[in-house]
Amino acid sequence: MTDSGPQDINGGHGVDEGGQRLPPPGDPAGVLGKQSLVALRAPAVRRLLALRARGGLSRQHVRLAGECLGASERTVWRWLAEASRSPAAAAHPGARHTSRFEITAEIRVLLAYWHGNASAVHRQLMERAAAEAGGVRAQTSGTGVSVPPDLVAVPGGAALSQVPLLDPVPSLSTFLRALRRDLTAGERAGLAIGPAAARAHDVFGKRPPSWRNHAWETDHVQAPLLVDADGDLVRPWITWFIDTATKVITGTAVTPGHPSRASVLAALRAAVVRDEPYGPAGGVPELVRMDRGKDFLSAAVTTALGAMGVTVKDLPAYSPHLKGTVESLNRAADRMLFAALPGYTAGPTGPRSERRGRTAGAVSALSFQDFTAEVLEWTTWWNAVHRPKALSGRTLLEAWQADPTPITDVPAADLWAFTLEDDGRPRKLTSHGVSWRGRTYTAAWTTGQAGRQVRVRYMPHHDHEIEVCDARGRHLGPAHLADAATPEQLQALREARAERARRLRSDAKAAERCAASDSPPPRARSPPSGWEPSRLPRPSVNSLPPTQRQG
């Protein structure tokens, strides 16, 4: 057979196995769509070229391909001729090969210079072309002489020498169309606003499901509202740990100033300890993801985590998507908590007529203690009341408790070093206990130690208990509120005093028995090392007792 093949009796349509003529295809574009037919051109042309190479290409093949692709037979022959001359034409049969305007690297630099302002970039391209041709635009130069290439023709723009010369300069509509075609939405947002805006258009992967305490994430977030901390309006900070498997907030610490390693350790202690008033979620995680903040990567924090066998995963800079669980928590707290509190600063402002005459003191602000109570109450709601759709009606705490993964606990007494330091000044332990922030704290171990100098360590927004150390920093033990002591704590205090009294009476009776009995004979003292009798001086006769004198 040849390429021009004889006329087939079927009119170019296929036949079945019995020789019956197949019905002609309907409208191909209406069945598959125009873009799908365009995508099928390349494999059809490759198939026809393969038949030609084997000598089996016929006019019937070409006509049938044209009918299925919605093209004429002549068009298909033209595609084959172009594909034989150029491999690029075989990859895109029927595509236009006319030159079109495209966004170059120089234009991308101008877009970054103008922060994504496409109209300003187009004006500079027009000015550059006019300067090269020797023409002058009245609205920019106001003179009749040529504009030097290094002159800034557009106010605030780049030097014309840095602007690429285009011949011809496309129209504004063509320029905008090329921007939408050659730049993605993320690139346009990144050139206009910055890399953070470009990340909003990125697609990120999803980690596989895990189990509780497999991985935690931690972060600081500054609340976008003003609170009253001892008469000063400040924006408080929150440090929290969250379990990535169940999304339970395991530990929280609120500070009026910028967080430090001490606040990270306090939040970590609240996350690990599961006794009241912490827990029930907590324990020791296998992995903790954190950013490269100096407070998170401080020696104290890394040592504390390493001592419990926890792997620390410090993430690269400017990669919040790698700890997306805690970042989502930050956004949820902003929308679900901070926005509803007085003093919120990130919301829309009222009309200017309403803002006129208002001062900073006129803005109602929560006290720091009230704000802390709101954060802790919202954390409890998040864990025990909130029911996300992904959990099919269960709360986060119910999902945590349903996980059969064993939990590794650490006694609270072993984590006393994770508490915050007080002002550092020594305090006297009196007969009433340790006085701190206007309240008194006692414990059974304080019996008999009145008058001792001690120092106080504490957990933020948990004043039910403090940790007491001696003046050198050695841990002595915890102390609880004296006016809120439980019956068990009071009983322990009474038993400690009674035990001390019994021990003293026992010691006194033992001493009396020792005094009443005969004293044991003195033990002979062993001679000193190197002692020799020959070296001792012989006593004179007059120094001997009368009974030992001779003659």
C-alpha cells in the first residue's frame, strides 16, 4: 500500500469482524471535549508515522484518524508532513508556531521591584522603548530631547538601563495575559507580597496517621490583644505543646513578657505531668518538633528532653508547614478565642468619627490573671468539649483515651527543675510556713525547719503548689497552700510533728540510760606509727613514785 492508497468502499469508516460497516463517529468534541481531542493528536500522529515506517499506512487510516479527532483528512496529512520534518511538531500537532510575548527573567525582576504592579512595569517598558527611539513623552520628561537610557523616566521606578528593551512593546492587555499564562498564582503573590504569600498557594503533603505521644509540636504565639499586667498594657505570649495524633493540648504556659527557656520548661512540665490539676492527657512523647528559636534550642530545654529520652526535631527556618498541627492551633486560638476578648487589636476598626478622641486607656482590657483564666478555660473546652468532624462526634480527649498506646509517666517530684524561678531573693521559713505572693505554703517536710533560708520556684498560673529549695538551690520539696490544704495534707503535717516528738523522746530516754549505766573502761590507745621504745627518754629516779624507787 502507498500513502495515497486506493479509495475504500466504506467511505473511510471502519468495519467489524464480519465485514459490516461501522457507524460513523458522532461529534468527537461533544463526546470527549475539545482539549481531550487536542491531547489525542500526538499519539495518533505517532501511530500513523509508525504505520508509514512499516509501509502499512493507507488513506483509510488517515481519514479515520481525522474523523475521530474532528479534523479533515487534509489536515491530518499536513500534521504528518510537519512531524516528518520536525520532532517538535510531532509532540504538538497543529499547534501554532508563531512567536508570542513571554515573561522573561528581566521582567520578573521589574515585577519584584514594583511589588507585582504590572501596570507600572508596562509603563517602564514603554518609557524604555520611547527613550531608545529618541522620542520623549511629555508627561514624564516635559522636554523635547531624548531621554538617556540611565534616566529614571517613571517616578519612583528603576533606571532605564535596567529595563529590558522590547520591540515591539506588547499592549497592556497582552502583557497582563502573559502574566497570567507564564506565572502561577503563587509566583504572582510572592512577587507582590513576599514568600509567605506564595506559600498560601502551595500544596503540602500529609503525614500518615500515628498514635498518641508519638510526636508533639510546640510553639509560641503572641495574642493580638492588650491586657493589663501590673498597670502596663502588654500583649501576652502563650507557649503550648500539642499531640499531633489526637490534637490534644497537653501543656500550656502564659507569660506577660516574651517567652524564655523557663516558660518552655514550665509548659513541658505541665504537658508531661498527668496528676491534677494537669492531665489526664500527657506523659513522655517520643518526638518533639520545634522551630529554631533560641529559647526552644537552649541547653536547658534540650537537656531536659534528652534526659527523658525524647528526640528533638529542630525544623528549618521559615518552614511553618513542617509543624502544621501547632500552627493550626495558633490560627484556631486567634479566631475562636482572641477575637472575642476585649482589647483585640487585629480586628477591623470602627468609623473615624467613633475613634476620634479615644485614648489607649479608654480601651477596655482584661487583667493578665483574667486573660490567663480565659486561656486555660478555652484549653479545657478544646480538649473535652470540642468535637471536630474528623473524629466522628468524639472529643479530642475521648480520642486520646481510646488510644491503646501505653503511656510513660514521670513523677511530678522528678520535674521540679522545670518550674520558674522567683525573684531569687532568700525567704525565711517561719512557723507558719513559706510566704509567697501574700499567701502561706506548708508541707510535712517543713516540720522543725523554721528559721531556715529558702528560695521559691513555681509554675505559671498554678499557685496551688510551689517548689522550695535551700539558699544554694538544692531542692527541699513541694509546699501547698496552707489555707487550701486537704485533710490528707493536714494529717501528714500532724504525723510529721508527732513522729519528730517521738524521735526526740526516744533519743532522750536512750541518753538517760547511757548516763545511768557504768562508763565502759577507756580503750588503750594504739601507739603512733613509727614509735620505738628505745627512743623514749628514761625517767629519772626522782620522777618515779616512792613505791618504785630502789635503795
